[in-house]
Amino acid sequence: MSLESIKVAILVEDMYEDLELWYPFYRLREEKADVSLVGPQAGKIYTSKHGYRLSGVCLAAVMLITVSLDAESASTKETKLPDQTYMPVVIETSFASTMAKDKAAKPEVMDRQRRLLEKRYDLRDDSSDVSMSAGRKPVQQGVRVRLPEAMTWRKLATMTPEEIKQKGLFPEGFRPLPHAHHATGGQVFPEDQIGAMADLEQRDLRRFDVDFDLPDHLTPQFPPPIFLTTRPDLGDVSQGKVLSIKNYYQLLKGKLTPVQMEGLRLLLTPFPQQQFNQTEDRKVADPSLGVTCLDCHVIRSAPKIRSKASTSMPLSGSSISTSFGCIARIDANSMRFRSPPESVLSTARSRYTSGFMPT
């Protein structure tokens, strides 16, 4: 389809996503459309998430325009590019002051999140007689999403989507759940994981501004079990321990290939992250080495209901199952994360265990 004589404006602003701008730009131009890039301020340089810069002068060939920039001034004005790699972080108060303020606000932050969770969900401890895959924790049972007062699931099932929307009866438990400290965000770890990492690596994962918000009985078993698809005869090779840079070699020597072992080492190596680093812009009391890839997946492994008698584990590759049923697979050769086919997701959600499953 030709778009000749059609005028198209693509909006641009700082931290734009490169593909979201350049892919439609060039595809539209291929179809003969008259494409312009429009920014809110004349003469300003707009930088993408990956560092690519746009300005009215340097990209005149692709017709970058702004709502207040005229063509004549754009051809003569020179713009100096900033001599920097990273976006500036402006810290106007001392770290001690920030920490004291966040600590003082923490009880209110956690109380607000507790009220939200209790309004949306039934948080009682109602365990079933089914254990999680390693047998260390029972699976909870029952419907946990709360309905509006006087509403039942049967009544809701008889209503049309339009009626549910009009009357505001959509269950809030199915809406996106905000972070306990939404303005700041970032990773928050449960108490058992904080203690384990402190003992193993002397690495502090405790934030001073927010705590983990879910009750312990609603979280997956800790430490998560590890089942090897290539050695199902070994069962859970974690030996009831959480994987760490201090113990992974001892636990998995002779059970993984050299490539897999090296990939696992990288997944267990701490790297600085926004809330866990050595700068003033952190949310832990002492300067931190950071967090690891598997720090995150230890708490996000979802407790799948699986009978103790079930032993079949035909999943190939490595799987990390999150609390929302999403699964990322790791290619054992390249260690690249990629999404599996929907058929694999469906099978895994209904039948198989959670946890990290190296090939």
C-alpha cells in the first residue's frame, strides 16, 4: 500500500525507544509517506535509551522539526553535543538524610500496602495436603481474589463484560498490583533470602525503605529445588541449599557441562543495580556489590501444584518460572534468554515444577 502524499508526524522525547521510532520511520518512508520527527522544544538534543542523539541540525536530512522551530533558523543554528555518557543523577540531600527519611516513612508505606493486599485478596494461611516439588512447603488452596460486597462468582459469570465495567464490579485482585513502594520500585527480597545471602556471601539485601510485602505462607519454598533434565535420577540436587557463588561449584560439579557451569557462575555473580550499589543512590545501608540474576529468580519461582508421585520432567533446556506463570528459557550454549513456545508454557503451567532446571 502506497502512502504517497500522506503526512505523518512521529513524536520524539528524551529516552525514546530506538526501535519504536526508527522502525516505523523507515517503513513509512519506504511507502512514500512524508514523515517528520516532532519534538516539544526547538534546538534541543533528544537522546534515546541506547545513546543515539537527534537534533534539528545534525538530522536535517530526515526532517526533524519541533513545534516552535522554523526552517530558516534550523539551517544556521549549531548545537553542541553534551560531553557525557550517562544521564546526570542529581542528589540534593546527603545519603544519611535520605535513609533517615525513608526509614521514618517505611511503617506507613508497608501499612498502606498491607491494606491494599487485604482488600484485594484472602491472605489467610489455608494449606492443602499437597506439597511443593521439594516437599519443604505445602501448597495453599482456595480462591484468593476478593469480590465486591454481596457479589458472588456465579452472579459475576451471568453478567456481560460491559455490565461488569459499567457497575465497577471487575475484581480488583485481577488488576495490576503496584510495588510496595511504587515511586521508587526495584527489587525487594524476603527475610529468609536476606539471611541466606548474608550468611553465604556477607552481601546485604535488606532495604531500609521497604520490606517484602507477601506473607511467608504465600511465597514459594525456599531454597528452591533444582532438578536436572539430563539427570532425573538425582532428584533435587540443591541439597536444600540456595545457590550462591560460594557453593554452586561444590553442589553441581560433575553434573553440568563446563559451558553450563560457566554460565551459572555469571548468573550468580553480583552486579550493581539501582537500589543495590556503592553510590549515594542506593536503598541499602552499606555500599553493596549489587545483586545477581538468580537473586531475582529465587523469589519469583512460582509454587506449581504437583503431586509428590509425579516424577516426569520432559522439559528441555533451563526454565525459570515466575510467580505470574511466565517462563524464560536459557540456551545452554549461548546463555541467552528467550521465550518458549506457548505449548511449552501451557504444559509447564499445568504439570511441572518451579525452579531453575539446568540442562
